[in-house]
Amino acid sequence: MRLTVQTDYALRLLMYLALNEPASATIGQAASSLLVSRNHLMKIVHRLGLGGFIHTLRGKSGGLRLARPSGDIRLGDVVRYTESDMALVPCFAPEGAACALLPQCVLRQALNGALAAFLQVLDRYSVADLTSNAAGLRALLAMEAPGGTTGGKTARLRAVEQKAKAVPVQKRTQRVRRT
């Protein structure tokens, strides 16, 4: 099974907000730290807000926060909510697909069992579990810890530095001063 980019970003955003607690975060801050499109993240924020996973506050002192403790947000719930189509094969779809084998199909049972097992494993994990190594994650994202210390460079800054190293420095022309 392959999860959509929307689900991937939703999980990353929830992790970011958990790491940022108790403070609020802006969409811009999260997008920059997570290296995702701000516009795409706005859609995900809207959806997670409707689903009751996050609180969104507008205005000057607004921002994003988890709607409940990170230990209460189960990955399986997030995946079920953000994945619009959990049908592994067409015959799982609500409207179904024409299949001559359907009345005696063991494959459908096997795949249905695999999907249930997948979600059951995800249900064992919470956002708090994903952020149990908070210091390391904050360092990667250059986030301030609750005590106010900042971690290392952000992935974006490291990527920019790597790119700068890869580009050869062009010879600069010197301007001659005329007196």
C-alpha cells in the first residue's frame, strides 16, 4: 500500500506541532522547516482542522496547535481520515468492480486482512511515539526546545549550503578605479 503525499505531509505536520508544543506555529514556519509547499500545507491544515486533529487560530496571534494531546492522536486514525481511497484493488471500492471471481474470491479476503493488519499496526502508534526523540528531531528542524535552545541547521539550510559548494565560483571581474 502506498500512502498519498497528503497523508505524509499531514503526519509530518502533526509531528512538527507536537515538537513545537506548547507554542503555536504558523503555516509558513511549518512549511519552511518541513520543506513542503506552503500552499499544499494550507490544504492539509484545513482538512486536519475539520477532522479535529488541530486547532487553527486566525489573526496576529494565531497559529496552529494540536487539538488534543499528541499521545491521543493515533496514526491509524490520521491515515483513515486523510486517505480518500483505501481500496487496495477495484473490487474493494464501494461501487465495486465487475469481477467474475468475486463470489468465491480468497484474494479479496487476503488483501482485506492485510489492510486491516496495516491499520492495526498504525493504531499502536501515536504522534507522541513519533516524536519520542524530540531533541534529535528539533535539531534537524532547527526548532527551539521548550527551554529556548535551538537545534542545528535546518535541512533547507544544509541543502542550500550543499548546492553552493557544488556550484563553481565564477571568476569575478575587477573594476578599475579611475582617478
